[in-house]
Amino acid sequence: MTKIDRQTVTYTISQLADEFQVTSRALRLYEEEGLLSPERVGTRRIFHERERVRLRLVLRGKRLGWSLSEIRELIDLYDSSHGEEAQLERMLEKLEDRREMLEVQKQDVELALADLEQIAGNAQAALDTIRGGQNKAGYG
């Protein structure tokens, strides 16, 4: 954290990367995608609290499985004249969509695990049969 003047707290790209455990490259990508808008002083990027909050929102969206364009849409809604109500309504829609997708994926995983258990059981039974036949043949 760097203080430019007594009232403005700023952050370097390295400080934000360390704090949020992301790479500087990721922060530059988020900037290229229009999700972050750091101040430029020469070639240096100076991040203000607004960018820090936006980064937190970006990373939360990523954890939820949203694309960068979906995250940008929500951030743009917040910044627009539509305000917080529109953002919250859209976020609730996106959360419900994501919940539904995760439920489908969860069912797919449960089915795949059941198939895996059945196939493993069949393979083990076949192996036991083969080994049982070899043991009898070896002793006869």
C-alpha cells in the first residue's frame, strides 16, 4: 500500500497481486478486458481502492464460474445509471443459472461415479474368476 497524499491510499500491481494471490499478468489481462482501470504514471500502474474492490468482484465471479464478459456485464450494470437494483436482479439471475448448471454437473458426476463403481466391480469379479481358475489349475 502506497500513500500518494494523506487521503489517497493506492496500490501497486505487485501489492494487489500479492494480496489477492494472483499474477501481475492476470491483473494486466483484467485491465485489457476493461474490468480494471488503474491510473497510469508513466509506465507504472497505480491502483486505487475502486480497482481493489472491482478486483475482489472479478475474483468472486471467477470462483462462481462466470466468464470475464459476464463479470464485466455485472460491473458495467453497477456503474451504469440503472444502479444497484438492476445489478442485483441480474446477479440473482446469473446465480440461479449457475446453480442449475452446477446441479446438472453434480448429477453427471454422481452418474459417472456410479458407472465407475459398477465397472470396477465387474472387473474385480472377472479378475477374481480368472485367478480362481488359475489357482485350481495350478493345484490339479
